[in-house]
Amino acid sequence: MINFEEEIKKFHPSLEVEDAEEAIYNQDMTDMADLMIKVIKDSKTVKE
């Protein structure tokens, strides 16, 4: 059986949209485009 009082104590509200957006954009994450740019730059320096 679910103890609703205990579950309410564990509850943490979700971020507001603006806060979530800021948290996401402030992370330094590498995506595929970043990786491709690095590979191209690296291949150009190897050829020279």
C-alpha cells in the first residue's frame, strides 16, 4: 500500500521552463556536430 504522507515528503517540484532552459544551456555538452568539426580540423592539421 502506498503511504501518501511519505511520498509527499519525498516530492521535489520540477523546474520552471525558464530554469530548466538555463540549466540545459549552461551544460557544456558535446554533440555530433562538435565531434565532426573536431575531426575535420584534426584531419586538416594531419595533412599539412
